Amino acid sequence: MTALLTVDGLSRRFGGVQAVKDLSFSVGEGEVVGLIGPNGAGKTTAFALISGFLAPDAGAVRFRGRDLRGLKPHQVNALGLARTFQIMRPFSRLSVVRNVMIATLGRHPAPAEAERRARAILDELGLGARAQTPAGSLTLAERKRLELARALGTEPVLLLLDEVMSGLNAAETERMVELVRAINRRGVAILLIEHVMRAVMSLAQRIVVLNYGERIAEGRPEAVAADRRVIEAYLGDEEVTSAPA
Amino acid sequence: MKALAAAGAVAVLLALPLVLSGYAITIFILIFFYAYLAQAWNILGGYAGQLSAGHAAFVGIGGYTSALLFERGVTPWFGMFVGAALAAGLGAVIGYLGFRFGLRGFYFVLLTVAFAEICRILASNVEAVGGAIGLYITFTGDPRHFQFRDPRAYYYIALALMLLATGVAALLERRRLGIYLTAIREDETACEALGVDTFKYKMLAMVVSSFLTGLAGTFYAFQNFSLQPGAVFGIPLSVEILIRPIIGGAGTLLGPVLGSFILTPLAEVSRQYFGQGGLHGAHLVVYGVLLVAVVLFLPQGAYPFLRRLFQRGAA
């Protein structure tokens, strides 16, 4: 499989905290890769480094054979790499369809065409009926889907999803998993930060595990779930080495 | 329906000078003039959400340029565009500094105020542009010199300016640029993530806004026949420019116009009334009270409020 995204030796420090340390991995075309790890492991920082929102202290990101060094977020996006935000950032006072149009206008400058495409995406994600609603009055689950709809509107070949399932109930999570799967089936590669393990396990073909900014494991979901270092990272090593009294 | 209402309103405004007194015409000229400035400010401050408290600088540069060119025999009909281009140039410099270095909110406001103050101090101290006394324009009464004996000419020019700026804003609302600006106002980081070059579009908003504002400088100069640094570059004019769209409804098409129709007559009448009683500057108290009332009760401005009322009435 050709690598679509290659992350090579990426590092970033915030003051005394090494948020990401010598991180390397790749995402192949059409692949779904999970990026997991305990809170504070550096997953969201890694996203920010890849998508151009943060500059790395060291290391490189290559996407479709291009070095992303020095590119601004909108330029990275134009190359076909879209991200969502863990803390959703809807344009609250704009309508839902306008929110998605901000994304579709990039490749379709005529507003009528951009709106047509935005509505098609909203229909696909089950937000069609909410098109005229101000984005600020959507429910949490709807806002998660809007975040996804906007990222899709930029017509990416790689989608970075930052916890699009957190806070959703079981039925909503199931629906989101199906949506992500459908997007992937159309050939969009996906890099997924997720705490909802059942979702990652069922979606990802490969999982990269971060702890304290470093990659501690990588492999197929079952292999990673059985990995001793991964269990230690999540539960703390005491529970693993000695059963609690 | 909307087009009909707009055509009706324009027809009434076109016919008004037939029945208005000289004083009322003067008031209407001011209403249109400030509505034009408010509309130009609205493109940057309203739609794009980049608050400028230094727009007087663009009026001053536009006015000084055409006045100085007129002294050298260049017609203001041409000079107004030179002045507007220079104003847009200054706008580009302010925009570049502010947007490249990520100045937002109060910091951007302070940057715009600082540039306007620098212009005022420069104009006050450089004798070649009149120094503290400013510039006086020789009266010829010749329309080719942007001078008219009949105040109705100024009325129609001011009306045309207001309609022009409103037309530009209406066009923007329908185009990609205007749609992007409303999103930039809401969340620049999200815009970047969606592929929007926020720097470029903020710069465009700044250049269009400062160009239009610069055009108004020539109108001001050749209606008043004088330019004083404190009057055209000063903070009071910047406040006059930004308070109307904020009270009328920033980021809406008709908010700036409505704001001027509310505030301009009120300011003129209270200036006259309090001025005769020796209370100069009392109209600022009226501004203050109105601003507090709008912020408290109509934070989106008067126009969105009226539109809701109208829609409720129609439903």
C-alpha cells in the first residue's frame, strides 16, 4: 500500500512538557488508522502538527508526496487533508447549510453550486431537515455530525477525526460508526482519535498507541488490545503486575 | 416584494428635495453621508468582525489628497479616486500588520486608533498640507470642480454614495467573499481548517472598506470647503462612523442605513438645541445613552429587531 501520509520523527514541546516525542507512523490510501492513548498522550497535538495548526520542533509530515513544512492550515486543507475539532467549532450564528458552504466554497466558488453540494452532504449525514437552523441550536450529536459534514465539504482524501463519538449515546455512536465506514468506502482514508474503544476496534485496520507523546505500540486492533504496554498505559502498571488486594 | 419596497424607498428619496426645506436637505445630506461611511465600515467591522476605530484616517487621506490635487489643478472627480486608492493603501498596511501578526479584538482596535492618530498628528504638523489650520478650498461653484451652488446636488451625490455602498454590500452578501467574511467573524480557526485563507479575505475586506471610506473624504472636503486635521482624522469622526452600524445592526445590509437615519437627525437636533444653551458636546450624552440601551436590549442592533417584529406581524 502506498503511504498517503507519512509522519516522521515529529516532536513538539510546550515549556516543560514534551507533548509529542519522535512520533513516526503512516496512513495508506483508503486506510483507517486509529490513534489512541490515555488523556494527555499527545493525540490532539499530533493532529495540530499534521494539519498545520502547530509547527513541529523537529520532524516532518509528508502528504501525497509533499512536505507540509511551512504550509498554513488552509493550504494543507486545499491539498486534501481535512480535520475536525474535538471541541467543536460551529459558526453558531450561521445556518447549518451556511456552515457547510464555507467548506464547499473552496472547490466550488459559485455559491449556488456550493449550496447544492452542502445540502447533498447534509442529506447524507441526516442533517437535511436542519439545514436552515442556526448551528448554535443543534444538539450535541447533531453538532458532531455537522463537524464531520464540514470536513467532508472540503472533499478530502484524508480525514482526521478528533473524537467524533465522545459524548454520544450507544445508538448515536452506532450511527456515527456507520457514517465513518460509508465515507471510507468511497476511498477516503481516515485517521481517527477515539476513546470509544468499541468504535475504534471495529473501524480501524491498524492502531497506533501513544503514551506521554511517544508511540508505544502499533498493529492490528486485536494485537494492540492484547499488548502488555498498552494495558499498562491505560490502567497503570501496578494493576497489571500485582492483582489488587 | 423586497425589490418593490427598495424601489419605492429610492423613489421617495429621489422626490424628497422637491418638498424639503434647506435645513431638512442639509440633515438628509448628513444622513446619507454617514450611512455611506457606516456601510463602508460595515464591510470590515460588521461582516468580517474586524473592529476599526480609526476609519477617520481614510476619510482624511481621501479628503486631503483631492484637496491638495485640486490646488494643483486636478479635478476632484479624478482626485477622489486617487485619494481612495491612497486610503486603500493605508488600509492594506494596517491590515497587513494587524492580520499578519494576529492582532485580534482590542489589539486590532488599538492599532487602527494609533494609525489614525499618527495621521492626525502628521497632518497637524506638516506645513505643506496646511498644518494645524488645515486646508481651505477655493470656491468656484463649478460642477467640474465638485462644487455646487444648489445643495440639492450634494443631496443627490450623497444619496448615490449611500446606494452605491449598499449595493456593494448586497453584492458581497451573495458572493463567496461576503459569505466567508461572516464565517471569519464567527471563528477564524475553523475557517482555516475548512480551507479558507483568512488573511487574504480579511485583507480584501480592509481594502474595499478603506477605499470606499476614502471616496467619502472628497465629498466631505468639497461640501465643507475646509479640512481640519482634528475634524477629519480625529477619534470623534471614527466614533461617528462606527456607532451607526453598531446601533443599526453590524453585519446586516440595512443596519448601517437605519443607524444613520436614527442617529444623524438626533445628533444634529441635539447639537443645535444643546449648543444654543451653551452645552456643546451634549449630543455625545445622547449617543452614550442610546449605545447603552442598544447593548442592553438589542445587542444585535435595531435592524434585526425590527425585522423580527415585522416578520411576527406578517405571520
